[in-house]
Amino acid sequence: MCQEGTGLYEEIPTPENAPLWAYLRIVESFYRDDELDVAMQAAQDSFKKRGWLEGSWTDFFNTLTCEKDARDASIRHRVDDNLTIELSRDASEQMYENLKEAALRARALVQDALGFEFVRPIIITIFLPDAPLPYISSRYGYVSHKTHVEKICLPWDVAWSSSVSPVALVHEFTHIAEYQLALGNSIPQWLSEGLSVYVSHEARTDRCKRLAESDKKYEHLFSTDRMNGVLSSRDLRKDDPALVSAAYEFAGNLVMWWVERKGIKSVREAFKRISEGQSTERAISAAMGMSIGRMEHEWRESVMAGESGSRT
């Protein structure tokens, strides 16, 4: 999951709540700089002076709390010039060694798969076992693009699992690569999550076919617009996690189908065009050599015919 922003400004400020929004902008600024102590103090000051803002503000405060609690209870292990692991003092030396090995492998795998080299420093933060994480219902954790560093945040149980953490790290490292390849320009959710699923070798054709044949709600995921809607919905992550999980699989399968036909260089070309300011639809269509609609149609026919490959 790639966290592009805190989402504090979904509501329109009014003269009545304008002072509160000013506080929130200050909090977000400190959060972006990864100054978590100062961000928390500013948030608490805003509560005392202006009260609590419901909705997305609650999710953001939970995120800030998880990151700050982890920071306060952790030791920073410097792996190399561009990689640091922030891990609880209570964690075993073996857990750290496993994470370090998985992180180094994941970074190398993503760079090799995409022909890309990470240039900004990266921190991997492991949340505490009792972190308030009900709002994080994605597969793993999330990536936060800070002012001077990229940050991968993983739940404790994900980091502890020797089978899940390598996949989660590849997935999140790919999100960082996507952001840098696009130079921070917006990319559609289906491409962002689909490429991360593909690079982490989670894409499968047979399951997409079975899901599409089992229920119309899954068949609708052959539309990139529908995938974007599902992957972007906070409500669906809570109310229909099976549909969200399926959207990840369909997105990964679409990217796999794309790479099988045009190669990974075609995907890189799309990101290059996006980085140059082209709309995502035009960039993807130019890289693929066909319209998005045509791409969806041919991909759907391929899946239902069982023709695409499988990466597991």
C-alpha cells in the first residue's frame, strides 16, 4: 500500500473551522519531515484549543501514534548509507538479522526487476505488537514519502513472519520505485498495486478466472476504473476485504499480462511518460500501443481462456 498523503483536507475549510485547519497543516508539515515528537505535540495542542476533527483526521492521528510509539521504543540499526531499520528494543537479534537479510534481498530484487537504482535513503519502521492498526487493512503496511526519506511501515506480525516479510518488503520497495520513477506524479492505483504484486511474484491467472466465474462483483474488476475505485476505498477495506484482495490480484494479473506481451521496458516507458507530465491514460496507451479499453478487453479474453502465465 502506498500512502500518498495524510488526507486531512478532504473537507472544505469554513470560517468557523479555519483556525483548526491551520493547526492541521502545521501537524502535517512536521509529519512530512518525520519530526514525530513535534507533530504529536502540535496535534495535542490543536485538540486543546480547537477540539477534535472527525473522519480522516482520526486515521491520520492513529498513523502518527503508531509511528511515534515505534520511534520511542526502537533502536535504529544502520544497514548501509541508504537503508536503516527501526526496530523495538525488545526484538531479538535474530529478528533483526532476518529483516536485514530480507530487506537487502528485496531492494536488490526490485532494482534488478525494474532496472532502477534507489537514490533516496529508506527507513523500515516496524510497529509495536500492540499498535492500534485496525485502520491498516491492506496486505502488509504502507509507504510514506517523507521530505528527506522514504519510509516503509510494517506491522509487527508481518515483520516477524519469515514467509510474509520478504514478500511485503518487495511489495513496498516497489511502491518507492514507482514514486521515484514517476517523479512524484500521480499514477493509477491499479498500476501502482499491480506492479508491486507482479514484482513480488504474487500474480496468478487461475485465481482471477475462478473469481470472475464465481460472482459478478469480481467480474467487474476487469475494468481498471473499477479496480481503482475498490483499491482507493477506505470503506471497502473494512466492509468487503475479499473484494479488495481480489482487486490486488486482478491488478497484478493485468501487469503480468502487460509484461508478457510488451516487456518490463514498456512499463518503464509508461512511467517515464508520466514523469514528463503526460496523463496516465495517454502514457499507458502509448507504451502499450493500444487504448486502455482495448487493453482491458484483450486481457480479459486472455484470462478467461487461461492463456496468461503465473508468477507465484
